[in-house]
Amino acid sequence: MCLSFRERCRQVPQLKYEDMEARWLLSKSWSQHKAVQSGKQVAQLERLMASQSKALEELRAESEDLYEAAIRVDYGYIPYEINGPVDTPPSKKYELEECAQGDFIDVSKKWE
């Protein structure tokens, strides 16, 4: 037995004005909270980057070799290994179009 769209559709209740206003105020309060939280995170990242650059400057003043070793990327922390085919064989069902051989076909519109 297959039900029609109208039989499966249910009516959405109409909200009261007080409920709509409460939802709007909650949404506004949540948006303000997330904006403050985002601002704090950005400020914290800026403080961390400033302290990192200050530490690197002091390290560079102490020893150029230590500074170079500190900024060098350690690929041991980023394990990345690829196994698989390096070349895909052509599909036997694929048919080349006429212009696929390097020919140029001008399809631009001509306005006269």
C-alpha cells in the first residue's frame, strides 16, 4: 500500500508570538556568545604566535645553527606514505572526440 504525499504530510503547528520571540532572543544570545568566544580564540592565537616569534628571535641571537634547526620541518611528525599504481591504463571503451587529437574547433558566437 503506497501512501500519497498528502497522506504522509503533517501540519506544522503555528508558534505563538512569545515562543518566536524567545527563540529569537536565544539565537541572538548564542550568536553573541560565539562571537566573544571566537574573539578570545583569535587573541590567544595571536599571543601564542607573538611569543613563538619572540623565542625564535632570541634563539637566532644566541645561535644561528640552533635557529635553523628549530625552523626546519621534521617530516617524522607527518607520516605520509603512498602505495598504489602510479599510472592508470587507458580505458578500452573510451572513444576520442574529433578535437581530442589536438585540433582546434572555434565554437565562439559570431555577432553580425
